[in-house]
Amino acid sequence: MTLVGDLHEAHGAVFTERGGVSVVDHYGRPERTHRAVRNGVGVIEMGYGVLVVEGDDRVDFVDNAVSNRVPDSEEEGCYALLLDPQGRIETELFVYNAGERLLLFTPPSRIQPLLEDWREKVFIQDVQLRDASGDFGVFGVHGPRSTEKIASVLNHAGAPEEPFSFVRGSMADVGVTVVATDAPTGEEGYEVVCPADQAERLFDTLLTRGNAAIPVGYRTWDTLTTEAGTPLFDSELEGRVPNVVGVRSALDFEKGCYVGQEVVSKVENRGQPSNRLVGLLPEALPDREAAVFAGDEAVGEVTRAVESPLLERPIALAFVDYDLPERVGAGDGLTVRVDGDEVDADLTTLPFVEGGVPSGRLPEYPADEEVD
């Protein structure tokens, strides 16, 4: 549920629902907003679930469950995945060490299943779990001038630099935590966290004080992250093996055992997964799960497609056979099904748009082959 609905409405927001929570779809003319963010700064209210983990065993407990190494130093964080026994992604997690507690940001639909599952696994460990989704406001600040924006309103600290590191300070007398992101839009980016009862003041500060910024909805978030080639939980991650998605930044191949690790290791040692995530340039906009063909052979399916404001054409992400780039390079043509018809589609490298900072979640594979 949005914490600043009145301010969103004052800016002309149209709302939608994602993961069971109300979020801003757009503020009118999302294509224009997209271009403004690519040239400046946009501010979006993020719809996260927030899990607080406390107790002396908090770091070990979470570290034993997730795919990446949880930092034991304060003001550091990581991007991680929670897998099922078959190695499929159950949720993504942004894990932050805030000293006496860990803060875990999750997709909102996953907070309750995660909380219920972990409560059954605590046993004799000194770990306390709490759903704190209603305690915090979280605002994303993204664009090539986002560092300047943060610097213009943040007091008592400088902007953090390393992805998932964070600092504490204030903005207009609101106590905040500022987190450096891994550039999911392909540009510099931060997330600013504050107490829920101060969210309206913070949102107004981010929009009206210091350097200029504009409000952004999730429709623009979709086009920005698609252009950047960033896999998202609902469309690319959920239910898939991480090696297939290529989210190697969420994997620590040297850490101890966690649920699903055996599958991840087997796929890694095999040298390549069965499928990979690629970019497509279709002649028309396909729906999600639209089939991709090489000749008469079905070779994959679309996960997300948008009209790119910068390229002024449809673009799509799709999972396809791992060796398809080599086969297409040998001359096979691609088509994608749109409204029952097959339209031409070209394979392309990711990202679709080169921003100022490559997304830290760009798909990577052990033996990548260049796609022309």
C-alpha cells in the first residue's frame, strides 16, 4: 500500500496493483517521463516487503539460507536468492546489515510465505523474525544525475558508492538511510529508506528540494529496466534456476551449502544451462509467454515486452535455447508469435540501451558467445 497516496494524486498518478500492493502505474505520458529519467533523475515509491531479522545468530541464519554471502559488517549489503530443493528461485532478497538487525527487502507477495517458512526453521537459534513492511518508506532515485540529486539534499553523510553499501543521514530533518543500488535502470541509482510516518515529507523533499527530479511510476520502471536488460522477479526470476537467468551477481559459488545449491553447482560444472535470457527486436509487440521460433522449431518464449521510448520500437526479453545465438549467427531466422501471427524478430545483445552504468544484474554465462 502506498504511503504517500495524496502526494501521488496531486501529481496526477494513476494506480495499479502489483504483488498485492497498490503502486503508481504512471503520472500521464510515461514515455516522456522515461526520457526525462534517462536525461536527469526520477523518484519512484518502491513496493517492497520488509523482513527484520534480529538476534545473535541472525547473520548465520540468513547466510545459511540464501545463495550469496551475507555481510557481517555494518552498512554493507548484498543481492541474494532463496531457492527451493530443485534450485528454482522462490524469491529475491536485498539483504542489509544494519548492526543489531538485518533488513531484508523482498517482493511484497513473498514476505508472508518467507516469514512463515523461516519461523519453522529457527529451532534453538537466537533469531527473531518480524514483518516490518509497514514501518518503512522506500523511494528509488534513478538517473544519470541521481548522485548530484542525493548530494543536494543529504545531510551528515556523502552518497554511498559500492552497490548495496549504505549511509545514514538526514533530508529535511527526516532521518534516512541511503543505499547505493546495482543500477537496475542502467544509470546511477539509490534507494532512500525512512520511517513510514515521515514518508510524505521525504517524498516531497526528493521532488522539490535540491536538484530537480520528477515522479516515476512502475510503467516507466518497466521500460527503464527492460532497456537495461535487468531481470525482474515476477517476469524472469520466479521459478527458474539462477544459472538460466544468468544472475551471477546473486551467487557465491564458494560458500557453504544452502537449499538448491547442489542444482546450481551441477549446472555450473556442466558449463552451460539448457536455456539463456536474451534480447529480441520483434517487428510488433508480443505478449508475455509468446512463442519464439527458429524456422518451424519452437526455441523459447517471451518473458517481458515493452515499447522502448528511446529506441522507438518494440523490445523483448526471452528465454531461448542456450545455443540459439550460435545457430542464428549461422543464418537461421527468428520469428515471434503476435496475435496468432508470426512476425520477424532479431536477436540482440543486452542491454538494449547503453546507459551510464551497466546493470549489475545483466545476464552473464560462463561461456558467453558474442551475438552480432
